[in-house]
Amino acid sequence: MEFLLFGVIAGSAFILLFAKIGLKKIANYEIIVDILSTVGLVLMFAGTFAGMVAGLLGGIIISIFLYTYKRVFGYQKPIIKRMRVQWIDKQGKWQSNTINTER
């Protein structure tokens, strides 16, 4: 059962690395990052059945995290203007537009 723990740790490590880069920037490339990180984890843990399960579990954790993060917090999209890259904020689809000020 330790392979489940290894999968959770590996998925969490990838998410922390994404946070260092910038989660909103990574969220723009959600599908590509998801596929590459899942394949990378599966190859990293390849060799045994437990290793493959750990890699897939880490990939599932990353996939769920990126999917929900992009829809809740939004993402940043790169736009090139005058030979410079500018990151434009895009709203998440699951954000609430109303703020409840009553208590």
C-alpha cells in the first residue's frame, strides 16, 4: 500500500513545482502539462505494477488539481506585443459573481 503514498507525494511534488513557476501560467496549458506529467510519472515509476499505479495516481492528482484550479481561479494567457510577452488574466468559469455583504 506504500505505492499509494508514493503517488500522492509525487503528484504533490509536481504541483509544488508548478506553483514555483506560476499556477495561473501553467493552467493555460492544462492538457499538455497534464499529459506530460502523467507520462513522466509513469515512466519514472515503471518497472513494477505498484510503480505504475503510483505514477498513475500521481497523474490523476495532478489532473484533478489543474482542472479545478483553472476553472476556479482562472489562468493567464500570453500575448506578444512589440516583441514582449504580456500575461493577460482570464476569469475562472466557476467563480461567483455575487458577493454576499449581509451577515
